[in-house]
Amino acid sequence: NNDVLEILRMIEIFMLRRNVAEYRTSELEDIFVALTKLPDENIVVATKQIFVDNMPSDEEFETRLTGHVFKGQLEARAKYMLEYLGYGTLSPTEMVIKSHRAVELEHIMPQTIDTKKAKEELGDWVSYLGEDAALHGEYLTKLGNLTMLGKKLNIVASNNPFEAKKVEYEKSEIAMTRELAANASWGLKQIDVRTEKLTKQAVALWSLA
């Protein structure tokens, strides 16, 4: 049973790294066929070697994740990764996320910043970001601009200015989200810093070392 659990975790790591790096899925059939031919003796070690030989290195995974676009259907991947990364910051009294349905994916710098409603009713992020507003689309879906937030808090946070969003973040039971309130402002620099931090944590967490 322990061997099965260990190999399942390896598959999880293997698939995530390949997906983030956009490796060809056509190669997977041959890889998994090779796994079925392994002898039972030392199967964990042998399985690990096959996976290591066919997945991105730490360096490649880190580089590809830094620029990974979590958009559309890939938002589910972002939630999955953030949930796992969030466990690393939990204290014994913190909430454990029992289901991905319990939280929503929150874009700290919001998805919509240039509509009339966004500017007049919800805070003018275009003016707030200044010249950096031109890079809004490029930075919007970076890992560092995403977090988890309960549905009710997310509805209130909406496209609000960062100062208003911080009020909702402070109410969150999720440590990584509460920590965002410590930022005096939120822009491209903060997104880069947080992306680098989360990416390094991801490399260590999804590792076969």
C-alpha cells in the first residue's frame, strides 16, 4: 500500500511538471506502457527513474512556471497548486481546504480594469497602475497574482481597489491570502516577487528528489 501511494504521488508530480512545461502528451502512452513492464522488485526506485528521465528538471520547471498562463481551463490547475502551496503555511489552528469548491480563484490585480464601470464604480486600476497598465494582460494570470478566497469574500473583493481588497483578505482563514494584506500596494513588482516565491516553493513541493 505504501508503494502504491508513493507511486501515485510520483504520477501527480510527473504530470504536473509535464503539463506546466507543455510537454507532448503523445509521449505518455509509451512512458506508461514501460511502467507496466517493471518487475515488482524495487518498483518504486525504477518508477522514479523513468519519471525523472521524462519530466522537466527543477530549472526548467521553475522557468516555465514563472511564465505559465493560468487562464481559462487552466484556472483549475492554479487552484490545485495554490491549495497545495497553502498547506505549507498552515498552523495547527488554520482551516484545511477540504474541497476546491470551498474557495474561488481570486485575481488580486483584477481581470477587468478598463471598462467604464470598473473605473467609475470599482476603482480606477488603470490610473493606479500607471504605465504598467499596458502589461495588465501579461501579468494578470501569473501565479503571483492569484490566491484563494471564500465565495462571499470574493464577491465583495470583486474589482475593488487594492486597499478595499485588503480588508477582505484580512478576514480570510487562508494564511497565504491574509498575508497579502501586508503589502502597501499591488502592481507588477509585487506580482513578480510573489511569483518567484511561490514558484520556488512549487519546485520543492512537486519534486522527486
